[in-house]
Amino acid sequence: MGASKTEHFTDKQNAIAVMAKALGHPARVAIIEYLLKVDTCICGDIVNELPLAQPTISQHLKELKNVGLIKGSIEGNAICYCVDEKALTVLQKFFTHVTTKMEKKKNNCC
């Protein structure tokens, strides 16, 4: 996160920021949506679904896995990917908290 002095923020704030940054690319959003639709898949399945080359898909999968949004397990000579429900729960709680606060303050903002 560069020179933003992440040590001044909570672990939870840093974790949400890292996940949000990873979701900042439409291909990664599409990969998450695809994994939710099919529940589990291998990289080749995603290559057939998205208009991106296999190495590009692999890089996006690596990024999503590094931040904990997806999990991968080895099955034979392929890696089978799925969404990590714990990470999505963290994001869901954050956005639920934000939207609840916004609803309470609906008429008190510019």
C-alpha cells in the first residue's frame, strides 16, 4: 500500500483495503462472479469463460488468492479454485455496516 503508513490503521481496515484493491480490476470481479456461479473450477474453465489469455487469468487468480478472496486446491495436475467464504463475510459485514450507517444519516449529509 505504498507510503500510506498502513501501520496507523487497524488490521481489519488494512485487510478490507487489500481485498478492495484486488477487486479493483474488472477481470477479478468477473472471476469472483464466475466462481460463485460454478462453485469450483480450474483455471482452464475460466479461460474458456473470459476473453483473456491463460497467463493473464493465472496472474489474476494469484492476486485473488494472495489477498485471501479465493482458495485453491491441487487436484491431479490442475488447481481447483473456489471463493473463500470467510473473506466475503468480512466484506459483507463491512458494507452492511456502511450502508446501515448511511441509512441512519440519510438526511444529514450534503
